[in-house]
Amino acid sequence: MQFEEKIKQEVPQDDSTDIAEKMILYTEIKKRKPQIVVEIGTHRGLTTLYMAHALWENGKGMIHTCDPNPEWYQEGNFCKFEEFKDIIKFHLIKGKDLPKDIAPIDFLFIDGFHEKEFVLEELRELMPRLSENAVVYFHDTLGSNVSCDPLGAAKEFGLEVEIINTKNGMAIYEHNKNFSDNTDNSSRGATSNEGESVKPGVQRVRVASGSKRIRKTRSKRSI
Ligand SMILES: C[S@@+](CC[C@H](N)C(=O)[O-])C[C@H]1O[C@@H](n2cnc3c(N)ncnc32)[C@H](O)[C@@H]1O
């Protein structure tokens, strides 16, 4: 059985991230081979499971995922995947409260409460812990308004991000651009097991002045 089918069978209530977005996380982890992955916003654990499967295939790395709300039965879902017992560590806490010894972080996926102030708190806490070649993925970037504004948080924090045109919108911040330029970007267009083509358009975005890290971009627009 393909892993996507197994996940669908064990966690049938999928009210989370779009399949293309899950596959982007999976393929990026396969490509980057991170040692420490952090996810903010576990929900039922679906994106966690996709990322954990990539780590399991890589043969190294673990994921720390956190959510202050236990009602989504995350741990029960994770128990169904014996192979991930040493790969997934669930923390029943907010992202900003993740233990300080979770470092250096190679891959950070921010998908918790999307309000700007919450994302900013998470960035303040976790950005200093990134490893040299780390990458940060923001989810739900299309819903930017007062209550959902991860891009506003990235901008205020001074991050230059790249937008990926997926259903809900994603953005990437790469800590070491040179590392990224030397890697194969083809995994950003992956194919899911269902044969669905996952080829989100990639659009460079330069965050406004005052950035802590301003870098050259291929094409630019302000957010
Ligand atoms: C959009 S869902 C996450 C979906 C999940 N990543 C997936 O696609 O499978 C957002 C989750 O963030 C959780 N959450 C809310 N505030 C949070 C915080 N401060 N830190 C971590 N998680 C939070 C919510 O309880 C909810 O389960």
C-alpha cells in the first residue's frame, strides 16, 4: 500500500492542508534531508505524517510537532504508525513554548494560529534556533487579513520569502540562499500518488525595506 493510502485509511478525516501542499512538504524533506523538523499546528497530524514518512524514507531526522489543543486526537493517530514512534514527538503546547533544546532546526513549518502576532511570537522564539541551511515554510498565506496574516508577520520580521501558488498559499524563507540555489528545485512540482500533478507556480517576493536579510531575487514585488 502506498503511504498516502495508508494515511488516508488511518486518518480519514482530512480537513487540513491540501494534498499538493502535503506533497510539497514531503518532497522538500526528501530533498533537504533535515535532522530536526519543527511543525507548529499539528491538528489531526496529517502534515506531520507526510513529513514523518519522508524522514523515515531518508533514514534520519525527527519531527517535533506542537498544538495546544488535544481534541484533534493527534497522539491516537500517531499510534497507528508504529514505524514513526521514534520519529514523531508531539508537544501539547503552543509553538512559542517549544523547549529550547529543540535546536538547531533545519526545517520549520508554521501552520498554527495564523494571526500576525502569534506568528511573530513564534518567529522571535524559533528563528534564532535555525541551522545554517534551514528553511521555513508558512502555510495559509492566501488568507491574509487581520486574523490570518502569516505574510504580514514575515514582512514585519524582515524576512524575504518566496510565494508558492498553492490552494491555500504557501511561502518559503531560505536561511542560506546559496544552498537553495545549488539544490534541485524540481521537487516543488511533485506528483502525488493519485496522479494529481502538483506544480504550484513559484513567484519571488521581496519583503519591504527594513529587512534583516535582503537578498537578490529573480523577480520581485512588494507585499
Ligand atoms: C490549520 S491547523 C494545522 C493543520 C495541520 N498542519 C495539517 O495540515 O495537517 C492549525 C492548528 O493549529 C493549532 N494551534 C492554534 N494555536 C496554536 C499555537 N499557538 N501553537 C501551535 N498550534 C496552534 C490549532 O489547534 C489547530 O489544530
